[in-house]
Amino acid sequence: MLIVAVFLCLVSLSEAVELADRCELSYKKCAFDCVQEFPLDEKKREGCITRCKLNKGWCKAGKAVKDVAKDINRFFEGFTKDRD
């Protein structure tokens, strides 16, 4: 439990003030769960946290693709709109 308390205290003040995005929140919960699941086995905990980092990367990539798709859609809406 002490490790978890230290981990949570290390969150910077700016992160605490800003509303974290969904990917970041999911990553932090996953990392917290890894510490809880493998408190004494450092290698298993590192593997678990690596999985969390990969999931965060996939989450951010998916979000970026959705944002680009929205921008492209808005561009073509403006491009095809008639100016009467």
C-alpha cells in the first residue's frame, strides 16, 4: 500500500489540476492495478505496466485517427458547399 501511496503522490500538480484524458486515466488505473496484483514480483509488474503503456498508445492512436477523420470530413463539407 505504501508503494501505491507514493505512486499517487508523484502525480504532478499540473496533472492534478488539468482534467486528464480518457487514455491517461485508463493507463493510470491499469498501472495501479499492476502494482496491486504484483506487489513483490518486479518482473511481472514491469511486464504488466508495459502492457498498460501499449494500451495507452493504441488508445491515443485511435483518438488521433478519429480527430483526423473529423477534420477531413469538415474540410470536404466546406469544399463541396455551394456558395449561392
